[in-house]
Amino acid sequence: MAGIVYLREPVDERLTRARIAAASVCDPEVPVLTIEDLGVLRDVRLAGEAVEVVITPTYSGCPAMDMISLQVDLALEKAGFAARKVTLSLSPAWTTDWMTEAGKEKLRAYGIAPPVGRAKGRGALFGVDEIPCPHCGSAETERVSEFGSTACKALWRCRACREPFDYFKCI
Amino acid sequence: MQTPLLTYTLRLADNALVLGHRLSEWCGHGPMLEEDLALANMALDCIGQARNFYTYAGEIEGKGRSEDDLAYLRDCDAFRNILLVERPRGDFAFTILRQFLYAAFMHPYFERLSASKDERLAAIAAKTVKEMAYHLRHSAEWVIRLGDGTEESAARLQEALADLWPFTGEMFEVDETERALIEAGVAFDPAGIRPLWLDTVDRVFADALISRPGDGWMQTGGRRGEHSEHLGHLLADLQFMQRAYPGSTW
Ligand SMILES: [Zn+2]
């Protein structure tokens, strides 16, 4: 029954509803962030009769993408969309610059240091970043490992409060 | 008969898959927890890159083969990876030095390939280059730490270098297949980044207090499907499930 009502819905309202549904999906590895906060949600559009949601992976090997696709599909189904499609797009490549300010604040509150600065090219390669501690705010921190619990995070330690923390890498 | 674009894409895919598998062999065996995670993360990056290239290769071929079919159901002589990546993982110095030599090449290579006239290759390359930047930084730091470390770590690193160096020449090879793609603006001529690669290698080796061997005879063959016995052993491990239980899924 619900489907019949939605078909008569104006296109822009349908898309807005689809966008709200898709944007509510959280990253399974960083559950405080929605895929919209992360910049993984790239587009919501019409593909014929279907609503199409376009997402992009953070890293090539990101194991969360299958789960995110599935959850977006479920969210759309729950919102009453019978015809739906989730598309994975590689280009343009995801960058931490797409993470929203609200997303960065949520990360910090969760205990993960958000990416610092803007993703740049070769300059960032051998540069040393200064990452404030998400717990106490101290700048007296050091990198323990370039690779943390997931591909998108590095492992850091605070010299002031002695707490270890994850840093969301800037790429 | 494969089209040049298919062969080229398979070469990129096979390099990433085979190296990713070698890195994954360290999972649970790293010298310390942080490094275990780092090696597993780098493996994941490589396997993710391989998936993107295989999916595209399957589409170019147009016979309905999936990324899994290409990874799990081809025999040794169909693989087109360079010999460098199929060498057994060796000790930690060997693994890290291989990763460094490879990433120092692949980082600038994919940077240039991201301007390919083939949109799909360009997109995958742009994604990959960011990951290779981390592999390069991480492995370079370890090369310096090992070279400028203890007598044993320096000796092992120098030994690994003697083993690996003859396998670096193949990264710069270009055959007719690739020449046509380079001229079409689809592929990129690796000769163009050799000075940059040597510069990166020399700068890191200087800090690591080790010296680069002279350019002697170089190993070749992997890109034409002529492999060492090591690839067979690797594929036996990698492909076992799909060969024993065809079509099995998680
Ligand atoms: Zn602190």
C-alpha cells in the first residue's frame, strides 16, 4: 500500500526522503559516524524508476563497504522504496577533506583524533604531523604505528595523559 | 588472445594480489603487535587494489568472469605479476625491504597513471596512490631502523638487498603490449620514474647506512607468465578452497 502513495510523491521529495534514509546509515567500524559525516555518501539520484545511492570506499580494501551497501539498501527498503540501487564509485577518490566538521567533532568526542590539515600530495609523504590528544587536548603526542585497528586509522600515544588513541589518517 | 588492455590490467591486478598474499602470510606472526597490524593492513590495501583491477579485467574480457574467477581459477602461467612479489616472504627485513622497493616505484607510478586516458584505470590508480604513500613511508622508516640498528639487523637487511635487487629491473620493463598503451596515453612509461625511484632508494639507503648494489643482470619473465616455483606454492595455498569446493561462498 505504502508504495502506491510514494509513487505519486514529487521527485524532489522522494529524493530528500531517500537521502535522509541513506544518510542515517552508520559506519560499522566507527559507529558514531554516519556515512554522510564520513563523506562516503556521494549522491542520491533517480535511475529510471529506482532510487540510486552512490557511495565511495575510504580505502581500496575497506571491508566495511559490503556491509554499508547492505545497510543502505535496508534503510531504503524500510523507508518504502521498492526499486532501489546502491552503486559503488571510485572516482573521484575519497579524501578526508570530505569529512564534515560535525563528523570530526563526533570523532573527537568518541576518543579518535580527527584528521588534521588537508590531504595533500607528496608534501605529506615524509612530513611529521602534530596530532592533539582527543582525551586531554595536549599536543605532546607521538606516533606508535602508522597502521592501527583499521586501515583508516593510525595508533598514537599521548605523553601528557599517557593514554593511547586512534588517529583517523589524513588522506 | 588477450587485448593489450586486458593483459595490462591483469599485470596490475596480479602484482597487487600476489604481494597482498605474501604480506598476509605475516598475520599472527609479526615481530610485534603493531607491526602485525601494519602488515595485515598493507595486505588488505593490496588485496583491495587487486579486487578493483580484477573486476575491471573481467569487464574488459567480457566473458562474465568475476574478480574471484580471475584470482582463484587461473593457473600459474596465466599470472602476469613481476617475480619480485612472488619471492617467499623471508624474514622481516626481506619483507620490509621488498615493500619499500615496490612502494617507492608504485607510488609515483600510480600517481602518473591517475592521469590515464582510461577513466577506470585512472580512478583505481588515484585511489591506490594514497595507500602506496603510507606503504612507502612505513617501509622506509623500517629500512632506516634496521640498517642503522644492530649488527644483526643491518646484516639481514644487506642480505635481503642482495637477494632482491636482481628482481627490481622487471618493474621498469616495457614490451610491445605496453608500448602501444603508452602511446595511446592509457599506460605510463615506467622509464620516466626511474630517476625518481633511484633517488628515493638512495636517500633512504644513505640514512640506513647501506649501499645499493650495481646494476648487474636482472631477472625477468613474470610479466610473460614465466614464473618461479614459488608462485605455484603460493597459489596452492590461495586457491585451495575454490579448487576443492568449486563455487563455495562464505
Ligand atoms: Zn592526552
